[in-house]
Amino acid sequence: MNFKFTTAGESHGKALIAIIEGLPSGLKIEIEKINHELWRRQQGYGRGGRMKIEQDKIEILSGVRHGKTLGSPISITITNRDFVHWEKIMASEEIEELPKNPRIVKRPRPGHADLAGGQKFQTRDLRNILERASARETAARVACGAFAKQLLQNFGIEVLSHVIKLGNIPESPLTVSWREIKNIPDDSLLRCADNDTQDEMVKHIDEAKENGDTLGGIFEIVAKNIPVGLGSHTSWNEKLDGRIAQAIMSIQAVKAVEIGNGVENAGLFGSEVHDEIIFENNNYKRARNKAGGLEGGITNGEELRVRGYKKPISTLRKALKSVDIDTKKEDLAAFERSDITAVTAAGVIGEAMLAIILANSMREKFGGDSMVEMKRNYDNYIENLKEF
Ligand code: EPS
């Protein structure tokens, strides 16, 4: 059974919803851990006013009984507290009279889904597009990822993220060890492991804010204790690096994905890139990890390192030129309250997406309808590996 999930919900609608399928029965679910992940996603210097309104918490509606999964579909909701300000504008039933300020969007933002989405779905109120394109949807993904993390935790797998570049600070992305990433406090301003660099990043965000501008950056996700052998070299769609790339690229505003040192490696000699194989403590290892834990689309037991490159947020107070879709005349793009930057949040969302991909691979490889069965299959495999 694969780990599958679907989300629903508009940014200013009533709630976000998700359905998760494919978890075995008997998995202990700690709701505080899920809410903690939701809280982590809301952190980060440079977020907008909306984060003061929302205090994301999940409600589980099905699939979990007395703190353990049943093996049936799990359904969850997260309330949008902001909905009280949007009840008429976002009502699902027809309304007689629009409010005074109906918040209809006619001036698409460059870089946003507004215009292409409006043309595709033939809607002349671009709010119909932006409401679902909004990264608010990622709260539901992080909740699903928190379920995946709780499965992975049973196999000793941990997933964390940190920010290695914000705008142009520092010039080259930071290189940081697992221990240093683990030491970043959850209430850190930007989840950057280096305090001096983080101070510079904060100044850079202040500068962008002052100028009515926005910033992007690079986050890195690291997963530890992954068994050898998730993913497969045998077919294009089984290669784990390909699946990870799709999952990370699907995060709003992510425009490039890198595995290990993939970008830098392209410009080096083979001898400078490939990680030599050693045998130590009865185990195969790599002398270093420029491959980022994947070879041939298969995990090799090293740390999995994935980077997401996020473009600057496309809602700018200092609006760029656009066109009014009714008058067809040049106008400035619409401005709505928004974030200056959200790279830290994107890292937490990246953790969730990577955890989901890994949980799916673990379910594919070790199967089982219950946790007991899945663990037995895992233990047998690990035992067999020792003979190799
Ligand atoms: C977003 C715009 C802002 C962000 C939002 C994503 O929301 P609002 O328009 O309500 O101020 O805060 O992110 C979230 C609400 C969230 O939970 O991450 C956008 O246009 O993508």
C-alpha cells in the first residue's frame, strides 16, 4: 500500500482538509507532535500579518482510534481563523449582495498563477485562482508530513531543515553538519545555523521590507538513518531522486531542486565528485557525501541532502507593471497583505514533503497491514544486509 494524501481548501475559505491513506494499523499518533510541526511552519522572520491571525491546529475526524491508526483513511481539518473576515467573499452558497469591498482581483501579479490560471480556468475574478495557489495550502501538507514523520520515527529516521541562503546572504550557501542543524532552536528567527549570517539575513529582510520588495533563498532538508535500498534504478519513475525533485518542486515558489552538491558537481572532475567506498565496522560507507545519499536513484545509507531554491514572493508592495484584464490597460499589479519572505517555512514544508516521499518508499519496500508486520519485514531486510 502506498502512502497517499490529498489536500483541499482555499486560503481564506473555512478550513483546510486532508485525507491520508496507506498507513499501517497500530501506528501511535501523537497529536501534539503534529501541532508542533504546524507551529514550526508558521515561524520565520519576514512573515506577514496573517501568521498573527492563524494558530494552526488539527482535528482528526477518522482513521485514528485511542491514539493509534486503524489502517483506514485518516481525515483531518485545520480551521482558517481568518475566514470570519471573508465569510461572504468566500461563501460556498450563492450570495444576494457582495460586500462593499468584494476583493475581486483584476490586476494579475507577475510571477503568480493569477493570469495563466485565470485564462486556463476561464475565470475573470482572479481570486478564484489565487485562493488555491496560495501557500496556505501547505499547512495541510505539513500535517500529512507529520503523520509520515511519526511512521519514519519508528525506524529511527529523522528529517530536519535549515536555511543556507536568504537573498544574496551569504554569497555561497552554508555547509552545515547534522549536529549543527539539530542544535538550531525551533524558535530561531530563520532556522539558520550560523548566528552572524542569520543577523545579516534579518537586515536584508528589513531592507526588502523598507523597499516594498520581497526575497527568496535556499533551504536544505537533511534526512538521517535511511536504510540502503529505497527507490530503484530499474525504471524512470521509481528513481527516488526524481520523486523527491517533484515533491520539493511542487512547493509554492520553488524553482530548482538540488540533490547533494549536484549543482557544483556539474563543473568538477569526476575524481573530485564521486564519493569513494570504504568498509568500516562491518558496513559499507562513503568517504564523503557529495552525492547527497542517492546513487542510481537508490538510497545508499548516507545522509539524504536535498536543497530547494525559492524565488522571491510575487506579491510586492512596490507593485510591478501589469494589465487590468477588464480595461486591457497598463496598471500596477494587485497588492494583498503578504509575506516578505518565507524560506524558513518552505524548509519545514520541504521536511514534510521529503518525509511523505520516504514514508511512501518505506511502505512500498516493507509493506504490511500492521506496524508489527511492517517492522518484521524491515528487521529481516536489515539482518540480510549484514551478510552482503
Ligand atoms: C500567501 C499570502 C499570505 C500568506 C499566505 C500565503 O496570506 P494572506 O493573503 O492571507 O495575508 O500569509 O500564507 C499563509 C496564509 C500560510 O498559512 O502560510 C500567498 O498568496 O501565497
